[in-house]
Amino acid sequence: MKEKISIGIIGYGTVGSNTAVILQEKNKIFASHTGIEFQLKKVCDNDWSRKREWMPPAAMRTSNYNDILNDPEIDIVVELIGKFQPAYNIIKKSLMQKKAVVTANKFLLSKKLTELLTLANTSSSYLGFEASVAGAIPVIKVLRESFVGNRINSIIGILNGTTNYILSSMSEKHQTFGDALKSAQKLGYAESNPSLDISGRDSAQKLAIISTYAFQRAISEDNFLIEGIEKIEIRDIEFARELGYRVKLLAIAKRTDDMVSLRVHPALIPVNHMLSDVEGVYNAVYLEGDLFGKTLMYGEGAGGKAASSAVIADIIEIGRKLFLKSHLSERFIINPRVNLQPADRIETRYYLRFTAIDRPRVLASIADILGKNRISIASVMQKEENPERAVPIVMLTHTAIEKNVRDAISAIDKLSYIRQPTQIIRVEG
């Protein structure tokens, strides 16, 4: 048995420095709980001139990650540099050398998770990646351990704190999208270039990781429909409220028989749904399984401390397994029967906001085109009347097929009395 686990951190930014501080400050607590000494041996970063909360002693610092990979005493490599390369090579080389790896690299894992899980098992090592999804919320651990006997039927997540803060500000403070984004940037919730967040791609990468694990099928963000929140307007949020809904950016994966549909987009969600009250920068993951029924996990999804909490959890869990000095197989078995549903075959309900000249027969013409595309109207709301200018007409549909809705809206937007592209927001729940 090994009583000491040595750790090397590659990438000493916000998460890396927080992780190092926790390992130093709580070393005795971890030892008393586990009987293992977790020793931080080396830290790698390209730039040691930047100020940190805690600066490792000179003997611990390096700018060459190979100093960590080639150190035979280091048991766990913590990769926190992000991006695809050199992170991919670092993780592969570490696993091939039977070093365990802990990473928060959602971009890399959304493309290579199945390969790296397989490599970890064949190399008799371990890959921890809890920090790659939803910060401190232990989604992966719950799927791997607590719900291991379940068939997961539905995943609905608010997986991006930036977009959730923006939509919350638009709803509560009646801010425009632009003003809410500026507020998020000022508070440090959004990057100076927020495109990854507001486009929905950050949420898509996280959903790909969760879904790969939940459905035992290699899934990447290229496999599903992705829309961001850039086109959401205050009036859509206000109309949604009148109809009994909130607007959230949702990451959705649903399994029906052996078909899985995946999508990330803004959605109307009923005010009585468990996810509707998730506000600000918080994240939440709603799961449905055949045994546990329904559950919601909620917590901080961003920030150095939340992410480092997940990193530390993986380090401790893997350290315990290494302490036993007997590899516990965690084979990732791909289920060949699970297929991915094409995006244009998604079936859901829709919120449609038309901007049309207020004249007779307008509604009838719109309804006619919808009907020809097999789209049934559930309700109609028109708050304004003005024959001289365009006014909003809001419709909720019954369940329809994505392709049919797209075809119908394409035809409707060509009508002479439609003044702006129709707003399409899907309805969930």
C-alpha cells in the first residue's frame, strides 16, 4: 500500500492556484480522513511573473510539463491548461505511463472522452473529470456511482452561469441583452469575448460529456442542435411570463427506446418546473431515470473555488484507489444500440412571435401555412392593434417536428405583411 500520493499540477491559473492552496491548507484534514498524505510535488506554468494567492517555492516550480510527466514519483497529473493541445498529448502520455489524470478540460473531453476513458482502463490508470461539467455539482460521480443501476431517460441542464445571469437580469431588472451582458462582464461573470458562452457552445460541450457517460455512446457537440441567447428580447421574456413560463438556456438530452435527441437552445420552461427558479450564475442538472424517478442537483457552476472543489474530489477519490495498489476496472462500454436522432426530427412545442402588419386575414394566412406543415396551434396572443404598423403576434404550438416548423417559418417570413424574421423559441416541459 502507498501512504503518500504525489501530485503535479500543469496550468497554474485560477483553478490551478486554488487547487494548490487547498492541497496545502487542508493536507492534514485529508490525511486524517483517508490515511493518505497528498503531497503537491511540482507545478508547471508558462508565466511565473503573474501574482498568485500562493506562490510555490522555486524548487516546486517548472515551465516544462515534461518535468511532471517524466517524474516517476508523481502519481496524479492535474491538467488545467485547457484548449486541445498540448492538453491532449499530456493526458495521453500520462495515462500511458500509468499516471492517473484529473482534468477540467471540457473542450478536449467533449471530443475525446471515450478514447481517454478506454486508454485509462487499458493502462490500469484513472481519469477524473468532474470539474469539466457544472463546477462543484457532482454530476459525473452521481451517474457513475449513485445512479449506476439506472437507465437515464432525460437530462436537462442549466450548465452555463454567464447566460443564466444574463437571462435572469433581463427578467428581473428588465435589462436588454446588451446591458445584461455588460453587467456580467463588469462583475467578472462573462469574458471580454463571451461568444463561447452566449452561443451555447460551452453548454454543448458539457452536455456532450454528460451524455457520453449517461448513454454510453460517443457524443460530441457536432452531433446536435445548438442555439445561443443572442436573439432573445425583453418582450419574449415578458410574453413568456404572461404565458406562465421562464426563459432559460437549456442543455437537453432525451432517450426514447434506443434513440437519443440532443440540443442546446433557449427554451420556455413552466414556472412550476424545478429548473425555473435557478437564477444568477448558478447551475443545475435535472435527471430522470427508470429507478430513481426525478432529481435535481443545484449549485455553483463557475469560479475557481467551485471548480477546484471538483478537482480535489477527484484527487482524493483516485488517491484512495491508488492507495489500495490494486486497479479497480472502470471500463467504458459503448452501447451500439443507442442512435442519435437527427436535429431536424426533434419533436417539441414551440413559441412563435411574428411581427406582422395588423390587417384582416393575416392570422388566417399564418395558420394556413402552419396547418399545411402539420403544426397545430395551441394558443394565440396579440396585445396590440394598429393597422398602420407591424405588431407582435405570439403563438404557442402543440408538439411539432423541427423540420416542419422551419419549413413553415421560412414560408411565413416571405409573406409581404411580415416585417421581421419570426422569433422561434422551443418549449420544454
